[in-house]
Amino acid sequence: MQHYDYIEIKIPAKAQYVGVARLMISGIASRLGFTYDDIEDLKIASSEAITNAVQHAYGEDEDGEVVVGCALYEERLEIMIADHGASFDFEETKKHIGPYSDASDARFLREGGLGLYLMETLMDEVKFHHEEGVTVFMTKYLGRERGEEDVKRTANS
Amino acid sequence: MQEMNLQVELLEQNSVQYFKVVGEIDAFTAPVLRERLAAVENVDGLKAELDLSEVDYMDSTGLGVFVGFYKAVSANGGHVKITGLNKRLNRLFEITGLNEIIDIEQKESEDHNATL
């Protein structure tokens, strides 16, 4: 198995802590050497997943938690976001992740799907796993060019 | 009391309602923004300008607020213009296709290729 460092944070499922988890993602991404634009992408994509867990995983009077786990590889960052769980076994949970199907992810689409769409657009890979709760698994690779950005209005200059 | 990293100021109340939004728009702060905008969205023929030049983080919760505001204002014969978008925010509007629907304007300094 490829070596990675692992960092995890567990936050109460409350909107005011989404920004706290986002700061952690930002710090890790910057440690790994992601570009400014990639760090912003990672912040948005992970906030979308965390926001979704915070807003939909638990009932009004239910106290819940959201776990955000990051596996730091040399050439990529893997982020796992899970509701309804204690700290998870990163490797074990990863085995059960599969591509999402529109029908089973009505929870995301109900919100207009904008959050899900952003996650998929800003990350290189996004997968979902439903069991007791929802686990979102996202990957972004270092140094992958996004074609659209590099065209950069050179025509104007 | 939780410290909130968002300020919404209504700077002009003449013919154009000019809102200056400062800080981060996410799941925590979006409800405050929604509330501020909801206070004016039903005015007939409202002309609103939302200046986002000092917004340093926004995700789909912010886009959702602006879509809602745009819909309400349009339904009352008004117009919404979103200004001061930096490259990052502009990209969010572009990849979600909202730039085709809502009147948006980039920050002047980012309007052309800065090669200095």
C-alpha cells in the first residue's frame, strides 16, 4: 500500500463549523503544494460535501457529527466526508465506495444539485457510499492542468 | 454568540439599492445575506446592485441566495446586477451557467489580462 499521512477532524453537525473544517483543508492543501486555484477548488468542493452532511444528515433535535478525513499522498489529496459515524477506517470505507447514481442521491439533487455539480467539476474524482449514513470520497491530483483555465485570454494581450 | 465573518451594508437607497457584501458566504453566513436581501426583493421595479469585490469565499449556498434574489426581483419587474467579481467568483458563475442568466460584471482590475 502506498504511504500516506492521515489527518482527521470531527466537527459538530452545525453550520458554524463548516468554515473550521475548510481551514483545515486549506492548510493541508497548501502543505501539499497545491496551487492557489486548486486550494480554492478544494475548499469549495469539501465545503459542499460538509454543508450537505450538516444540513441533511440529522434531524432538528438530533446532535450529530461530521468526520472529515484527509489522506495526503505525494501526488494527490483524498478527502472523505462522513456523517453518522465515529472515526472511520479509511481503507475499509474506501473499499465500499462506488460511483453515484442519480436516483440514490436525491438528497443532493433536491438542493438543485448545484453543490454536487460543483464537487464534480472542481475535483478530479467524486464517489458516494450509502450505508448507515452518507460518505463522500473525493480526490484531487497535484499539478493537473485544467484546460479551460490555461487558455487564459491570451488573445487579448 | 458566534462571530460571523460576513457583513452586508446597504450603502445607497436612491434609485439603486447598492449592497456591499464583505467576508465569506457559506452555510453559516448565507441565511444572514438571504434575510438582508429578502427585505427589499419585493419592491416593484427594484434596481439592485450587489458588490462582491470584498467577498473572499463563496460556495453554492451563496449562489443559491443570489438565484433566489434574482428570481424574486425579476418577478417584480426589477433588475439585479452583481459586480466586483474576482476571477474565482466569476469562474463559479461561469461553471454553473448563472452568468448566462444573471447580469454580472468582473472587477475592473481583472477585466483584462494583467501582464505587469
